[in-house]
Amino acid sequence: MVEKEQVRPLAPAADRPSSEDDETTLLVRKIRRKRCIKCCGYIAAILLIEAMVIVILIFTVFRVKDPIIKLNGVTVTQLELTNNTVPKAGANMSLTADVSVKNPNVAAFKYSNTTTTLFYHGTVVGEARGPPGQAKPRRTMQMNITVDIITDRLLSSPNLQVDVSSGVLNMSSYSRIPGRVKILKIIKKHVVVKMNCTLTVNISSQAIQEQKCKRKDDDDEEQLRDENVVGLDQSVINSYPKFPYFRGDGNMGCNSTTCSICLCEYKESEMLRMMPECRHYFHLLNYDEASRFVAEPEDPEAKLSAQSSSRTVNTAAVLSAEGNNLRIFKFSLGRRTEMRKPNILMKFGAWRGIRKPIFILLIFAILISVATLSKFYSLRSLFLADTFCNRVNHVISQTGNGRDQVSRITIQTVIQKIQLEMSTMRDMRTESSSSASLLRYSAFLADILGLVETVQASLPFSEEAHQQNKPNEPADYFFIEEIRKYVKMKPNRLGKQNFMGANGTFTSIGHACFAMKKEIEEYMDYDVGDICNDDWKLAQKLMVHGCDPLPRRRCFSRAPQLYGKPFPINESMWKLPDSRNVRWSWYRCKNFTCLARNSSGKGFFKCADCFNLSSHEVPRWIQHVNLQPNPNLTADFLMLEVLVMKPGEIRIGLDFSVGTGTFAARMREFNVTIVSATINLGAPFSEMIALRGLVPLYLTINQRLPFFDNTLDMIHSTRFLDGWIDFVLLDFILYDWDRVLRPGGLLWIDSFFCLKEDLDDYITAFRMLRYKKHKWVVVPKLDKDDREVFFSAVLEKPPRPFR
């Protein structure tokens, strides 16, 4: 019996598989599989959302729109007449056009030289070119274009007599502004803004009698050029003499009735355009043949030139030769590269311009996703089998869930063995064999030792392998025992969720407490159950610098040595309290009489006369004070004027100001309860408010308001949010005020002062709330050399039912 017990194997618990171990392994695998699937789903959702956002931005914000050109008006600046009817020969006539270009894009529209051409019955009588410029995003740019009209060309028109007899001149203009829109230096699009106008000039009054303008698209322009010859009148063209066209080999290509303009022989290789009938368009390749047919002119202005572009070809044609006098005319030729109807898909030409930006943005989104995932998953795991789940398993092992669970099972087995052995020992107490008991105890201890060694071997691996990834506890950052105990999570004693739905209590401190380690440890260095140090100023310093909320302390706060009874409510409102009821340490003044005195050096400046209840505080918000001499305006609104905007609706509110509670005292007379939020900036403002019988709220501007959403009827602020505050911080504060203010509640901004150059920026912050304006006034502040202004407003929060 003894030998059998001695040779019993002492294997550790880890080498003996059991049903509990199998269940634990299956549970761990199930958790890993779920986390793997969830992680993959998150990644797919992120990529899908990024793709959707990019596509939406491409077709909304980043979509390039054509600028809009508009003719606001045209004036005749110079017109010399003969007998008040006919323009004077050799004189110039000038027209000044007021043109505006609206840029609807989010990027600037940079344009090159602008061109404006003026026609009279198809003849170019004037042309103007403007300098390059830039139209800002979502702005409208105005420009003045002056066109000088050549009167000699106007007089040579056969239709002039008819128009003069009617008293009006019918003219047309064509404006072209080429440019480019470039968004984020990625999306580029060349845009050409065109406009065609018809003008009616009254000769007698020398004014524009009527004007009609139309924006021109490319199709409209080509159709117009198909129907008309730009630059020459039809009757003038038909009056030109005809002459035969000779080929280069000397053979006559056409008879004597060949058109003198197009010199047409309908061959595709020799024509600039293939037309079903003669439209008097000059053929570019026939130009050399026509120039050989006529002798080379001596006048340099008569030299032929050709200039081609994507839309028009400007050239010169020799139309006739009469007595060695050559006549040269300039006209515009339209060129269409394809006669058939363009494919409808080509209308989406903008798509070709944004394919590259979409591709770049998609690559950018993929890189962001990869960079984000690289913080949680190693690059090596992407090249191994089962990598994703393995990485999730690694994360699980970091948290210690799987290994800790196995360790707990092993320890539970040890406890069960000990309990079983103790029950067996109670049954063996009556036996006399001591050797058998010793052997049994030895085997038992050896078995227990193997189990404990198994637990010991498993724990160091978990701690050492992942020691770097283990999150630092906030309590480990501090050395003072009280703050270490405070910041630790306090679990519920029953091990269940409490009535608030939490498994424990998580005490909070401000994030800046970690940056002010020395100060916070000094604040928390006290004896439990003793009197706290007189360190209210240190506490306020911590709060102002972001260590807010402060941690609780387990000590008794200091109180005034001789605290007397406060005055009754009917006396305390407008009477200075007893100075013995305030702790005056860390203040320059040591009583309320010093604070109410009209002198400097009291230790604060923001509200120097707030403690003067008899003269300074009594008339506030009841009657106008500090009226400006010129104009007769004030930044102070009367309380009755504001309450009458919402009769019977203002019941509770918040006064976020530097003061002694006078606003709350006056509101109490109208049955309105006001909580006054302030801190002790050089004087005991909080104690003063409480001794007057009002409710003080010791709160800094760094902290979120301790009220639930849509609960207050009014928020009032004066002498606190001024020109010192940062714009981003002001946004956070205003949106927090909007949170606690109910729909229909009033926001009263009282005497907000700032520099003149900063006024527009601060007003923009208030306008972003989109509140209804009841009162709005800006008056100069006279004590700063007219460099500062006061701003006051009463605004109403909208209901927002559909948001």
C-alpha cells in the first residue's frame, strides 16, 4: 500500500487534459473567431465609407462648374455726330461695358486675356482685349471693358443709312474669357466663358436703348457660325467679282462662276470644311493657289497670313485686283472636325478630367487605411497563413483573457484538492499509523507543489512577454497614496452592476492634473480625517489650468474662525455681509469695506465696483447708465425689456459672469431663479453671492456645464467672455451653452468688448448659432482710445424640429 502510494505519478495539472480544459479552449477559439470576423467587417466598412465619401466629394464639392458671365450695363462714352444724326468720319466711338463673372467653384478661376469683338451687320467694327486676372472662389468679379469703334468701317456699311433714318444702330458683341479652374492642385479643367449680346444704340440720346445677352455654348457658337459669315456681310460678299481658280499644274479647276471667297472644288483633301453648299468659307489649302493667281503686293499690310486655332481660322483672302490696288479683308472661319452628331457620352467630358483625381484619392484612402491598420497589425502578419485571426489571438493574449482563465481553472483545482484532502484528514484522525499518514501527506504536498509550479510557470510568460504593451494605470503615475487610491476603479461590493448600470465607480480628474504632478500631489498631501490645509488658491490654480474637476479629499475643510449668522433674506440682498463669515487668506483686502471702497489696489480689476452695492450695483439692469454722448446709445439692456420678449416663459437660468450676483438678485424680483457661475478672482465672489442669499456655482470656463440638455430658459454673460478668448474655445463654449438652453430660450450677451479689427470674427462665432435676433447693438468703448467696442445682443434659440 505504501509502495503504490510512493510511485504515484506527480504530473502537473497542465499535462492532464480534462473536460474543463477542452471547454476553455473552445471558448477561447470562439472568442478569437468572433473578434476576427468583427475586425474584418470594420475594415470593410471603413473602406466602403471612404470610397463613398470620395465619390460624393467628387460629384459635389470638387465638381467644376462653368463660371457665369453677365452684362450689367453698357454706356456710350464717346460719340461724335455730324448734324446730330450721322457719326463723324475719322472719329472714334467708344462703348464701356460693365461685365461681372461669377465663380461658383470652391477654387479660384484664373483667366487669361479677355477678348470682346463688336459687329455691325456682320462686320467687325471694334475689338477690345482685357488683362488676365483671377476670380476668387464663390465670389463675383466685376470688370469694365471699353470697346473703341472704328467709325470708318461703320460708315462703309450699306445698312448705315437705313439705321440712321430709324435713329438707332443695331450692333452685336461677342465676349470670350478663357481660363482654368484648379481644385487642390489635382482637379484641373479649362473653361471658356462666352457671351453674345445684341445692342441697340440710340443716336440722338447717345445711349443704349436695349440690350439682350445670351451665354454661348460650343454647340450654339458652331451653329451660329454655320448660318452666318463672321466679319463680312452677305450682300458685300455677293458683290465681289468672280475669278477662276487655277491648280498648281496650270489646269483650271473651276469655271468662271467659281465663288471668289471659297474658290470651292469639292474635294475633301483640299477643303477645311465639307459643306453641302457654298457658305463662303475660305479653303485653307487653296490659299496658296489663290495667292499665286494674284501678284505679290508691295504693301506689307496686304501680305497674306493664316492663323489656325481649335475653333476659328483667321486669314486673309485676295478678293479682286483692280488697277494694281489690292483689297484685303479679314474674316473668321469656323472649322468643324466632324459633321456627324457627337456621341452622347462625349457630353460627359468632365468625367475624363476627374478620372485621375478619383484614382489619386482612392490610393490616398487606401494608404490611410493601411497606415491606420499598421498601428494594430504587424506587416509580417499579412504574409503568414491565418494571420488575421492569429493577430487577434495575440491581442487576446495581451489582455490575458485566455491565459488568465487557464490559470484560474488550475488554481480552482488546487483549492478543490486541498478541500478534499482536509476532509480525508478529518476521517483519518482516529488511525494510529503515523508512517502511512506521513507518506500520504508527502504525496499530497508533491502533487500540490506540481500544480503551483504550473501556475508559477504560466504567469511570468504573460507578464514579461507583454510588459511593454500593458497599459499604464493612472494610479501608477503618482506617489501620494491618497491620489493613488482616488483614481483607482472602485468595484461594487456585491460583484454586480449597481442601479446606474456600472460594475464599479470610476472617479475622474482633469487631464491637466498629470502635467501638474507636483501641484496635485501637494494638494492631496494631507492626513485623513484631519483639517485640510488652507490651500484654496492652489486648488483654484489647478482648476484654471485644466486640472478640473479636482479629486475629492478625505479631510475637513477650513472654515472662518468666528462665523456669525447671515442676515435675513430681506436684508442680505442689498447689504454688505459680515466680514467674519469669510476666510480672507490669500486676498489683498481683508474685509468687505475695503472691497467696496472706490480705490485701486484691491487685488482685482475685472469687476472693481461690484462690491459697491449701494451706488454701483443698485441701478444695473433697471435703468440706463453710461450713456454714450454721441450717439445716445448704450450696450446695457434693461431687464424688463428682455423679459417682455418671453412673458412668463423665463423661470430658471444661468449667469456666467464675474460679479457678486446682482443679476440674480434683480431677476429674483421678477420670480426668476438664476444660478451665478464664477470663481474667486482676487476677491471672495462666491462667498459674497452665497451671503446675499443666492446660489453660487464655483465653476471655471474649462468645464462642461453641469446641466442636462434643453433645461435652462436663459443664459446671461457679462465681463467674462471678452476679446481675450480663443475662437476655437469660444465655439466649444457657445455650443455647450446651446446644449443646455431649451428651444425658445434666450442667450443674453451683455457688453462683450474686443478690438475693432476682431469684432467681425467674434460676431461670426455668434452668428453660427443661427439664433433669432431680438436685440443687437455695437457701441464704441471710450476708455481705450477708440480702439475697442462693446457688443451686446439678445438671441433666441430656434426649435430645430427636423434635426
